[in-house]
Amino acid sequence: MSKSTMFQVEDFFVRISDKGQSLKLAVWNDEGQKLLSELISTDHSGKFWNLVANQTSDSVAEAVKQRIYS
């Protein structure tokens, strides 16, 4: 992955940034309001992904997982 990548999922705009030791996820809605700005957890228990889905949508959580884990 490059230093930063942006893409759209449904009505959300997603940015994944490489912060050296970790990746950071930021998500905005279609009105430009930032909904989420978190370091991507290495804990695969699902708690982080539930937070992403609750703040945005299941589709956003799945799209981000697909980009970073494939």
C-alpha cells in the first residue's frame, strides 16, 4: 500500500494512511463530516471492526479489511 489511499464506499469516503508502525483509518460522510479517525487495530477479535461498522456501515468495514489484508 502507498503512503495513503482514498476510496469511496456507498456514501462514505475512506482514507487509509501508513503511519510507519501502524495504519490509520479515517472516514467521512458525504457532507464532509469526519466520522472516524482511528489507528487500525491489530487485535483480530472483531471489536475494532464492530466499531467501524457501527460508526459507518458493514460495507465500509469489509472494504477496509479487504484492502489491508489482501
